[in-house]
Amino acid sequence: MPKPSPLTLKLSAFVALSDADLATLAGLDRRRRQFRAGHEMLHEGQTNASAFILARGWSCAFKLQPNGDRQIVNVQIPGDFLGLHSILFRTSDHSVEAVTPIEASELLASDILEAFSRAPRLASAVLWAASRDEAMVVEHLVNIGRRTAEQRMAHFLLELGARLKLVGIGDSTGFDCPLTQYHLADALGLSAVHVNRVLRQLREADLVRFQHGRVVFGDFGRMAALAGFDMAYLDQDHPLLR
Amino acid sequence: MPKPSPLTLKLSAFVALSDADLATLAGLDRRRRQFRAGHEMLHEGQTNASAFILARGWSCAFKLQPNGDRQIVNVQIPGDFLGLHSILFRTSDHSVEAVTPIEASELLASDILEAFSRAPRLASAVLWAASRDEAMVVEHLVNIGRRTAEQRMAHFLLELGARLKLVGIGDSTGFDCPLTQYHLADALGLSAVHVNRVLRQLREADLVRFQHGRVVFGDFGRMAALAGFDMAYLDQDHPLLR
DNA sequence: CGTGGCCTTGAGCGCACTCAACTGATGTGG
DNA sequence: CCACATCAGTTGAGTGCGCTCAAGGCCACG
């Protein structure tokens, strides 16, 4: 039996999938494509773009401001949908950039519709994943709106760690992280300079250290308390539909 | 022919609905319920909650912080779904409060599933509405992460005005708005005191005035430029599916 | 006529910003 | 092989936006 894909792992935490469902899901994995790090896979305002399922590597969704500032909306890891919005709407409302070299399966609107009609359970699973994505954006909103820089950083790293663990990357001690401090700044609504200072504070408090592309957790509990982190919105104890 | 409901108006801007679709949609409007202003219709962490379609009045979705701060995630107006998340997940990830007296139709998970199987077009319309809601949250995120207080306020009022116009409330000169300055503060990640100052600045610049429960636009174009407002994410020129 | 909700304004403070300079690692062409 | 460029990270100095605290005004309502 082959190793389950990150997407399968994630959806299975939500819905118990039959062999037929799994086969249909695997059928979405034709049309593999590769992108180099830094490539802009989707442009804000682009029409008739396709969507992707991320198989390997990291990407991020962002919007640009007239003055050049950018806000990263979402950091995407293996198993995530990417640009689902742009096949439901006529134009894409955000851009997507490959953070690392990327391997992803291209997805057309027709693929989705066909898969849904063949495996309705899969439809609820995908709707569920979309709803979870929205919950993450909401949590991100609260993060930026109502928390200090230190809390934002702590919350961001905790959430990322939890998400990676769910798709079988990294463990409870930490994870490899290809994001630069500039990415963190754009994601958290901070300046890169301040990100640097905040990371130093967290390191000196022995909460977490982020150096040389690796995040290592120090005191998980104290950090979760600091950030007000509760991973209920990410995970279910057991599948809802059996 | 009866006046179309706000939800029908909104969905019709997206998808051309057949008479059968419209009938199914109308069938979701049984179980009318009423709530008084200030009532908390949904609690964060609540299990097995129902969802609602808002027919009359305003509500808002929010999350509370341990220290008592709250972040309003979404202001809901007639035609909006309310708590759709809580029937897809086991527990609700946010609370919802009635801002004004409210009239809404209660919605069970079974209602949705049944309606979808009877009118698949309706399913895509609802998925579409959900995707639009997410786009609004994303825009809200950008608002708080990367704009000044003055820009946030301008953007917020412009978006609200545009949304209300789409469901047939208010016009291009302005709209009645039951939100207090405290609501605005909680929505925009500002303090109530600062909201007051910002409203004064906007008023003195003849951009917009918000007094006595009414928002009156002064210079729409200059305001949109200030806020970086582009309503592409709210509206389609014409229905996508015919 | 008192009370409570909402709005308004002033004074002072602090978190996160900008500007600026420097380190160190990596890569590239003469 | 070294000169140079580039990019990520680090640290210091000074500034300003939006905060808190405090006081008071206005209006609706019992």
C-alpha cells in the first residue's frame, strides 16, 4: 500500500473515506506540475486561472497594496488547496507565490465537479476543508487585530507546527521552515526589523527559537498560554461522518 | 409576484436560478425566528448549534480574547448566512450577536443537504456565497494588517455600503447604520476613542459623515482612492452560470 | 430628575515603525 | 581565486500612530 498523500491524511481526519472515495481523490492527482521557488503561480486579477493541490513545498497567498506593502493571507503547506477561489469566481482575488520549489497537481473546474458527482462524500470533505481554511483566516484576523507582536509570532508558529504535524511533516519538537523573516513580517503585519526583535525576545525567553531554517519549540505550554492558542479550529478528535 | 428576499437578490447576482431553484430556496424560509437586539444567538464553543439566514436586521460574528478584547470578524446584513460553519463542524468557532432586533430563518444541517440534492445549482450558489464571505474576511485581514486607521474606516464603510446596495438597502448617497462606535472599534482593531477621532477627520475632510445612525457619503471617488477600495471581490458583472 | 449608554475631547505614553549601518553567507563573473 | 553583489539577518536611534486614562456632554428612558 502506497504512502497516503498529505491531502488524504488531512481529509481523513475529518471524514472516513471509502476505497472508491480514495480512488477518486487519487484521480485528482494527474497533471503534476513543478514550479521554481519565487515563481508567482497565480496573479491577483488573473482570469480563468486554475487551482492546485500542493503535493510538495510551501507557497503563500497574498494581496498587494497600492503603496507596495503586501499582506500574506495564508501560508500553504502540502495537502492544501491553492486558488480554489479562482475557479469559482471569474477572477482571482489574490496572488500565490512559491516559497520553495513546488510540486503540485493542476485542478480544473471540471475535475472538481466531476469528482463531486462521483463521490459526494468527497464534496463534503472538500467543503469542510474550505471551511477550515476560512477558520484559519479568521484566526489570523484576530491575531493581527487583537494581539501584540510577540503573541502574533507565537500563535503563528504554533498553528504552523500543528498543521504540519497533521500532514505528517515535523513533530512536536519543531519543524523545518523555509520562510524568511520578511515572509513573517508580511504575514503578521509587522516590519521585518520588528520581526527580528520579537524572535530574539521569544528565544531569550526560551519559548521558541527560529534559526537556520528550523523552528524549535522550547516551552510549548507557556507559549500556547502567551498566544491564546487553542487548536480546536484545526482538528477533530475523530471523523464526523463515518 | 412577491418581492424577492435579500438572499435571492444576492444569489441571483451570481447564478441564474430556475423557478424550481427559487422554490427550493423559498422552502428554506420556514421556521422564522425573532431575536431581541443584544441577544447572543451563537456562542463560541457551542456544540450542535443551528445556522440562520438573516431576513431583517443586523448581526455580527466575533471572537473574544482571554483579556476581554473582542474582534468582530464579520458584520452580517439581510441575505447573509450566519453560523454556517457551526453546522459543518462539531462546535462553533465564533459567537454571533444581534445588533438590532432580528428576524431570521433557522437552518438545520438536513435542510441544507436536502436542498442541495434537490437543486444542485443552489449548491454551487451557496458555495459561491461562502467563497465571497471568505473573500470579505481576507479583505478585512488586509484592512487591519496593512492600512492606517483612517483607511480602515473608509474601506469598512465603503464595503458595507456596496453590500447593502446589492440587497436593496440604502443607495449611493448613504445608508442607515445601527452600529455604535464600539462596534466599529471592535471590527477595525481600534479603540473606541480613536474611532471617534478618525470619524471626525473623515467628516472634516468631507469624505463621509456618520452621525445619528446614518452614514452619508461625501466624495465617493476620493474616499475609494484613500482606502484602496475595489469592489471586484463583492460583485460580478453578470451571472456566471446561466 | 437620576441613571446609563453613547459620543466627544484632552493629555501623556508606549509599541512598533522608519532610517541607517553592519555582519555573514551565498553566489557569480573577471 | 578573489572582487563584488546580493540577500537574510541583526542591532541602534529616534519618531509617530493609536493606545490608555480621565473628564465631561448629550440624549433617552424609567
